[in-house]
Amino acid sequence: MDGVNVHEREDYREAYYYWLSITRHGHPEAQDTETQVVTQGGISVTPLEFDRTALSVREQLQQAIAPD
């Protein structure tokens, strides 16, 4: 990757958001990498999980309210 460009855009609700575009280098991609698959026209799938639970706080609360 040689660089990242940030483009400010506005959606239909007049809220601003930003679109990133990456400038690729001219070197061949490493074998068996996500970028190699994508640059050869393939699809990369990345499973994501969203969990905002503050586990340390939850444990503190459990201890604080646990019956003696």
C-alpha cells in the first residue's frame, strides 16, 4: 500500500461520512493473502463480531450485587 485518500461525502440526510481509497503499490502480492485474492478478482470474506460488553465491569457488578 502506498497511500490512503480520504473523501468527504454527504448522504441524503445531509450527514457527512468519509470514503477511504487505497493506492496500491506495483509489487506482486504475497502468496495466500487476502490482497492477492482480491487483486486477482476474487472475493474476500471477513467474519466480524460486534460486542461492546465491558467484561471487567460486568464482573465487578456481579461481585458487588452477589448475595453473601
